[in-house]
Amino acid sequence: MPLHVPPAPAPALRSVLAALGSPTAVREARTPALRAALGPLSPELPLPVHVLDRITPGDQPPRTRLAGWRFLIHCGDRPVAAADTMLTPDGWAFARFFEGPYVGATERALRQAETMTSHYQPRLLSVPELYMLTLWLHGEVNADASAGGPAPADLLVPLAPAPPGIAADRPHRVADLLPVLTHRLSKVPLLGSPA
């Protein structure tokens, strides 16, 4: 298997397991698929979620920061939802359950990446200004999953729905997709910092 899924921090996994074990957390989640699931639910495929903070012109790599860990919640052999965790002053904590197109798109992108011949460490890279989420296939499989930025030879697979003009579900080298993102971000008006 060419994907080397990094282990999530144990407290992050425990927080998701505790939320899944809490009838209140599952019942109050705004995820009909999670509430209606028949059978045991299990958190699988933990992925670090990095946020693209800034693309700098020139030869400097883009700046990213770790925002949390995402787990796909499976019922049997299919994903029905996802769970996000976040780092708080007290450590890793459960943040939310959710469902939507990115859950299935993430699973599809991971299955597609498993058929590649090169080895990668899977991560998620969010570009909030473009409402874009990508599967980031990092070439350094033993790297610290909570640090680092996209290298030019890494691959980004935009998840559907992707912004207009950016092909979803297809791997793009960072060196090829970054200029497109830079151009798009230069057109986004700055309305203040996001909450």
C-alpha cells in the first residue's frame, strides 16, 4: 500500500471515540446519516488537516498550519460522516461531526491514491478563501504529519466540489496547481481576517 497514514494523537482518537459513545453527542449532531446508521461506528483513516495560510511569491514554499485531525466515520465498509478534532489549551478535543460531499470525496481520493506506484503520506489541505479542500499526498512518508508545507513534487487532489476551473478528483503536482491558486487568491478581496 503506497499510503502511509500517520497515526493520530491518541487524545484526538479518544475524544472521537468518546463522542461516538455518547448518545447525546450523536443524537445532537446535525448528521442524519450518523443518527440513522445501523451497526457499530468506527473512526478510521485519521488525516491531519492543514490550512493554507499564505502563498508567498518566489521560491519560498507556501505557509500552512495544522488545524486539527479528521477521522472518517465508517459504518461497516462505507463512510457515513466525519469527525474533526482541534487542539485546545488542554490538549486534543472533539470538535464536531459532519457529513456532506467531502466525506465521500475524501474516501474516493484515498482509494485512488492507493493505486499509485509512489509512496505518500496523506494529509488534507484546506484553502478557505477558495472554499477548497484537497487531499495532499506528501512525498516524505516519515515526516511529522503536524508540520511542513507542500513540496513542489507533492500531489494535491482537489476534492469535489472544487472551485470552477479546477479539476476535482485528479492529482496535480503542487508546482503546477500552486500558480493557479496564487492567481485565484490574488483576485479574492480581503474582507478581514476569518473568525
